[in-house]
Amino acid sequence: MKNQYENIEFDNPLKELSSDLLWEKTKKQELKNRILLDIEKLESNERNKYAIRSTHNKNVNGSTFNKRFSIAIVVCLVIVSTFILTPALAVIQEVYDKIFSSNHIDDTGIKTAINKGYGQTLDQTFYDRKHDITVHFEVVMMDDKETKLLLTYKSKDTNLKNYYLDIFEGDTSINLIVGNERKKLNNVGWGSRYYDRKENKVAEAVSFESINEYEGQNIRLEIENLTIYDDNGASTVHTIWPLSLKLDKSVISKRITVELNKNFSFEGETYTIKKVEFSALETRLVVTGSDTKIETDQSGMQYRRMSKLEHKLLNARKIDEKYGYIVDDKKSGVFLKSAGEKVEPIFSKGEVEGAKDDYIMIFAPVKDQQDCILEVGDDIKIPLTGSGTIEEQAESSGKPNYDALLAENGFTAEPLSNDEMKEMDLYLEKYPKEFSIDRTVIGKVKNHENSKVIEVFISQPGILSEIQAANPEEAEKVRKENGLSFIPIYLNQN
């Protein structure tokens, strides 16, 4: 009976659903065979159910065929969804929460991957009865460097505003169980989180080390504990959220590495771009330089000083209450340009460590790997291909315009009075060992009333940073404890 369907082209309905969904020949045949088996089972059930009334079938053959063909397409759609999530299927099934493709998630790699239909659908729900939290595991995606687990959790009775899955520095951990093997997975960056106050719902993209080596295997992931951050500090919610899945090959993005070894200079330092790596989740640059090396203090402890290149990248970062870490378009920084479009850093991966003396810069995925340029400020443009000439304008040798830099960040400077100079002298005399760097006071912030800022400092030749308290009252308290009645502006000499 199923022979009448064997020549049906099931690809056409699929193509109408998504022009982006491409199937290998073997997968197409496998899919078609599975659909035909399902049709055969349906027909068998149909014959058993209506055996007594078989004489009526002659009048409804056309409608039966249409009905069964429709069933075949539905079966086809269900099978397709187990392979890969495409934009068209996501619209039909509404598998993942749309918050993950919105600006509320500050990892542009996740948004890009979702919009391109990349990832393995999970669609599993777990109810944490003890804490009245309903967890929905939505999508998992990965490359050879990291795994992204996208999930939401909500509650009717438990306020989730301060609940976090913090595997970076909190009490949360991700454990992998395969057979008798149990492994705690390391974080990759901080991940991304958004809390919907109206629905009391959290959307979280947890980022941890790649588990691509378990491709095709049945695995179990366990999220152990949540971390609460509130006015009382940090505390732990003891729980376990389990997730079982078979890791599909389609979820693993390949990484393309281009060896470069291109040199450039920036603010008196020399840097070498060793290589650039492309994947569906990110674009990663591995850089070494004269100020990226591990240093050792007098006690023998090793530490890493923030390089001028990293300062420049972070110069364009700002924290937005609604959208997390975003780019401040008013400031210069470090970006990529691909196919004529600006590609932003993924700031939530700002502390991903590389090999000794290496500095890792991570950006969103690019559109065209053959047309990709690193832009450092307004003056330096470096093609990230084997060919191409580095454009590097001469740096200004004049005195940096600190007033303009301060104004760019919303500050106005004014000189210290004699009494304020005495306060500063006493402060520096009282705390001479506090500073590991040489810095000079060049003024104070004008109109500092009701400000959360404790101090402002400028790193040569012109990168501004600031230290803030939680609120203006706390900032004023800290300044008074230091014996200061103003917000000092420091110039770092090294």
C-alpha cells in the first residue's frame, strides 16, 4: 500500500518551510524511509479500525490520500525538528523563548546563531517542587571551545529577581554524567541573563566548556545549586536540575583557524595577532604583546596587568540596566568590520583566558571570513587574512586632551583648592602602600554631589576608568573615611 507514496517528493514542502534547510542525500533518504514507515503504521491502524466498513473506502480514496499526505508532512516536520532548529521551524513550533534573540541577551554570538537556525532543540521541562521553580531547557549549541545551554525558569511563589546560575564566581556548577563518569565543567565567560519582572521569569544562557567529544552519545547534565545576590550578600539555593539528551552532530559548529602573525603598534606598545578563529558562536583573536605578558611581584606571585589594547576594547563598553553589557557608540574602542558591517565584542567573554602571555579578544560571528578587518580606535585597520596591508596612522605626539576625555564620559574637571591639596597629601601619606602604580592627582570632579563615583583615573595616553559605590551615600562615606571631601581625578603614569 505504501508503494503509492514512494515517488512523492517530500523535499518540496520542506523547501517551502525553510530555504535555509539543506539535507545531505543520505539524510534525505533516511528521512523519507522513516516517513514511509510511519505511513505504513498509520495505514495498518486505519485498516484494523475500519475493517468492518471497508466497502466505503472506494468513495473517499482522494480524501484519504490527502489526509495521509498531510500526515506525512506533519511527521516530516517533527523529524526535521530533531535534527536542527531553523528560523522557519522555530516560528511554527515556537520552540525557544524569543528573549534569546532579543537585545536583552548581551551575547551577540547567541543571537546570531539563533537567527541563523543553529542549535539542537531540547524542549524539556523540569519542575523543582521544593522551590516552586519550573525549568524549561530550550536549546543547546556549541563549538570546540564552549557549550551554550539556553533555558528559562519561572515561579508563581518564589521571587526569582536575585536568582542566578553563576558558574563563574557563584555557587552554581554544571556537571556532566556519562555512564559512570562524572565531571564538573568549567565556565567560559560569564554567560548572559535577563529577568522579566512582570512574568517573574529568568532567561539564562549558561556558558561552559565544550562537550563536543560526546557527539552521538546519551549524556546527562546537572545544574547544581543557584546563587542568590541581594543586599545581604551571596547565598546558595541547594538543588539539582537534570537534563538528559543525545548530543546530535548538527549542534557542533566547526572552527576555522587562520594563522596570521601580523604585527602592529598601539600607544607605544607592540602587538602580534597570532591567529583568528571563526565559528558559529564567535570570532576569536589570539594576541600577544609587549604588555600582555605575565608579571611577577616581589613575593613571587604572578599576575596579569591589563594591556593598553584591552583598555581600549573596554573603553567602548557600558553597562545598561535593561540590556547588560553593550557598546557605547559615543566612545572609540576595538571592533571588527566584515562585509562592511561593524562587529561588536562579546563583553561577557572578557575574562576568557588563553595561553601564557596571550590576550584573547572575542567578537560576534562575522558574515564574511574573507572580508574581515580589525579596527583599533580610528587609526589602525588590520586585515585578518593572509594578505592585505595594515593601515596605521601616526599617533599624536601632543599632550592628550584630558578635558575632552572627561567630557566624553560625563565629567568636568576643576583644580583642587589649597585645603583639598592638603587632604590629598594626608591621604597619600596615610596610604602609601595602597597603590602598586605611580599616579598623580590632576584635579577633581566638578559638581560631585549625589554621585556614586569614588574616584576617576586616566591611563596614559587617554583611557578613563572610574570606581563607583552602590549609591551616593555609600560613595560619600568611603570618601570621608579616606579624608577626602571631593572626587579625585588621577593620572596613571605606568
